[in-house]
Amino acid sequence: MSILQVRDLTLRFGGLEVISRLSLEVDAGGLVSLIGPNGAGKTSVFNCLTGFYRANSGDIAFNGASILKLKPHRITRMGMARTFQNLRLFKNMTVLENVMSGMHCRTRAGALGAILRNPAQRAEEAEIQRVADECLDFVGILEHRDRLAKNLPYGDQRRVEWARALATRPKLLLLDEPAAGLNYDEKERLMGLIRRIRRELNITIFLIEHDMGLVMRISEKVIVIDYGKKIAEGDCTTIQNDPKVIEAYLGKEEE
Amino acid sequence: MAEPFPTPASVMKRSGVAALEERLFSFFDNRRRRYSAYAILILVSLAIPAVGDNYVLEILANSFFYIVLCLGLNVVVGYAGLLDLGYAAFFAVGAYTTGILTSHYGWNFWLTIPAAVAFSILAGVIIGGPTLRLRSDYLAIVTLGFGEITRIVARNLKDITGGASGLIGINRPSLFGLELYQIHHYYYAFFVMVILAVFVSYRLQHSRLGRAWQYVREDEDAAEAMGIDRVAIKLYAYITGAVFAGVAGCFFAAKMTAISPETFQFMQSATILMAVVMGGMGKIPGMVLGALALVLFPEVFREIGSMRMLVFGLVLVLLMIFRPQGMWPERKN
């Protein structure tokens, strides 16, 4: 069964067609990668899926329900979380507070609860903190919980973003270039983490990545787009031998 | 948390004022010391009417009033990061609600407070609903416009608001049979209001809602991606700020017994905003400092006459150059 179904998605910025009639499916529990040359429209696809861009036509179904016209926060609440290509942490807040933001859409205390601190509000705060700690522990940076996010090294800041996304308790996790800027060791650990997210938390993963070694090692399905169009789809070996993919990445051999 | 490799800049910053601040913070990190400090502050404030003359009480009551307004605007500007240039409009809503209901309809003062809260919320929704979709600069312009509209409406609705000459003869409130008419009555009334406002601000800041405001202030898009409805959260901040100003407005009307549209000019909004920025946005003690400085400075320098506003302006400029974060220090982590 597919958790995400995109049909004929088209996105235009003025006269420029960024995504044209793109269709794709992500199976529940699967690990799918979206690759393509620079400027192919990968991040635009993610922005459409998460509601940051409104597609011009086509449809996006998440768990069977259309999310095409929903605002980003509604989509997150439905169980789709994302990370950003360039880190978008709340820099001047602590690591813990960053991760607590993920629980916002799963909790409900308002102004009155905040002022009175009634038992329901206190229980909720404790739960938010417990889940945030759990997520921090899962990505392995629990010891940094009280530091300001901006004071962490880059690799750890990435992990704060993953923990924050996990704290929204997603069913589907979109990772936009999770390995960008990581060194070899960190990439190895990232792969381990992605596997654990699938196995232990049962979360489907859809990622954009430029590191082909990483993509080929962990993906079950790879989708290749170029100029906003899908040019290939399949398992890693199929993709590696597809002439269209080779052409898109390396150019055509002159006759 | 100490930085593992102190950079030259951070070493330099540790000197002088910064070192003093750090020592102050670590001194008050102890909970008992902090609560003792609060207790002393409260006791001193309660004792002042026994020794101070009417002039001192008048000035301090006025400062208390501005502390409440600053704390309210701080929710909007400091916590949620929204630039609001029309805050006096909400203060006007509270003052006029009390004024109209007591003088035209003979309501009891205390009953006008919930009414003022309701009208403030309504005004917050009407003004905030359409405008909070806008970002930063646009929001500032629109709030400026709404602030002026509110004042002009108050001036032109002659039959209800008394027009340009305003409302006079607003009933004095009474409490357990004691009519509040002397300055020390209002001193205490405003002091209670300050305590309440500080308490509510603190609780809000350290809650799910307070964090959401901060998320939206830090990065709207990331907040939205985390499942936070940014428009609703901003509206919440706007309404909270409106309620603070509305309640403060009720007491203002009761103390002055007369209000006119000219009290709620743009200068009023700008002045409150200035105190918020001067004190240090987002920090409760900063609001107390900012409001005190705003009211006390012109009084202390009364001798130098018309020069004092010039000096005040100069001090402000210098403050913003050398201490853009405001008077109250930022807590380092």
C-alpha cells in the first residue's frame, strides 16, 4: 500500500515549469530516494508535498486523503514531517526547546492552561519533555539538550533537526539532503540512523540526496527527475544502468 | 556552558559590564536569593506610600501603569516578534469601555473590566485577523494605520465617545465600601496590576504557547513545518497584548476620570514601543526598567527644562548603539 501518491503534479513559477506532470508513489514502510541534477526541481517537489508551494495542477494524496490545498502545519499534523536542505533551527533556543517544537501539534494547552498551570497542563508539559528527551536520545545528542542550538557543531545541528522532525511523530519523513556537509563518519552514522528510524519507529522515508554512494546503499526505490520530469524509476541497479539517467548526469556522448 | 575555545571577541566581551552581568546572574541563580530579592522589592514598593509625598506616588503610579502596557506590548513585540505601531488603540478600547459604560450606563467599574477584556479581544481579532498574514514591515504600517483609525473613530463618534473633548465624570470605583480617589489608592491598585501582569507574562513565556511565539519569531517557516499555525499563534499574541492594554485602560480611565482621543495618539504607541525596546525585548525585568526609565527620566531632569527631551533622545541613540539588546542583559547559555 502506498502512503504517498502524487498524480500529474505541475508547478509553474510564471512561465517557468518547475515540475511537469510528475507522478510518483511511496510505499508505506519503504525507503525511496529522489535524485536528479542540480536545479531538477527536487526541493520544489518537497515544498509541494509539505504545502509550502501550492501546485498548479495534479493531486497529492497522503494516506488516501488529498493534501494539495492544505497549509504546511495541517500536513505536519497529519503525519508528514520534513527537514530542510539548509538548516532551519531555532538558533537562539536550547536544543531541548527546538525538539519540543515538534510536539506542538500533538498537544493543546492554551493561554488559560499556561497561566493556571492546572494538572492537565502540567501533565502535558511533562509529556512534551519526555518525548523530546526520547527523540534526542534516539539521535544521540541527549547530553547537549540544554545548550543553545547555534553553539553546536554542524553535524550535531543536523541531528537536532532530525530529532525535531521525529518529535512530530510522523508516519512519513521527508529528508532534504540529509548528508550534505557531513563527513565520512557522520554519513555512516546517518545511514545507521535512517535504518533505525525505519525499523524501530516504523516511519516511511523519502529523501533527496546528492551522495550517490549513500543513495545506492540504502534505497529500495530510486526516482530520478530532470527539468521537473520523471526520467527513470526503479531499484538501484536499474537506475545505475539507465541510459537516460547517465545522460542527465554526464551528458550525451558525441557520435 | 563555557565555550571550549574562547575566541578573542568573546574574551573581550567578558570584561567590564559583561563580567558584572555574569556575576549578577550567577548570584541570582540561587532560588532563595532570587525570591528574597523579589520579596524586598515588593515590600519596598508597599512601604513607599508611607514615606513618599503625592508627587512621588503620582510618578510611581504612572510608572506602574506603563509597566503593564510595556509587558503587554512585550508579548506582541518581544515574544512573538511582531512590530506593532498602533498599540495605543487597545489601551483606548479599554479606557473608552470603562468611560462609556460607567458614565452613560451607570455600570459598576469592576463590571466594566470583563467587558473591556471582551472588547479588547474583539478589537484584537478585527485588527489582527486580516493584518497578521502580512510580514514584518507591512504589518508595522498596517498597525500604524489601525491605531490612527481607532483614535479618529473615537473623535468622530460624538454621541458615544464625546468627540474631541472626550468623556468626563467617569465614576470612581470603590472597593469594599472604600471609594478609590486618593493617589495612594491608585498606587496600590496599579501595583497589584503590575504583579498580576508580571505573573501572567512569566507563566505565558514559559509555556507551550510562549515557546510557539518564540518559534515563530525565530523562523516562521520552520515553525510552520513543525505543525504550528503561524497566523493563529500570532493572533494569540496580539489578543493577549490587547487584553493587557485593555485592562490597563480601565484603570487609567478610573484614575483620570476623564479621557480624550488625544491621549491615544501615535506618540503614545511609539513611546510604549520605545520603552519596550529600551528595556530589552522579551525580558520581563527589562520591561520594568524600560517603563521606569521612560517615566522617571523626564521627571528627574525637569530642571534642564525643554532640553530634557533632547538629552533623552541622545541617551536613547547611545543606548541603541552600545547596547542594542536593551538595558536588561541577555542570559548567556
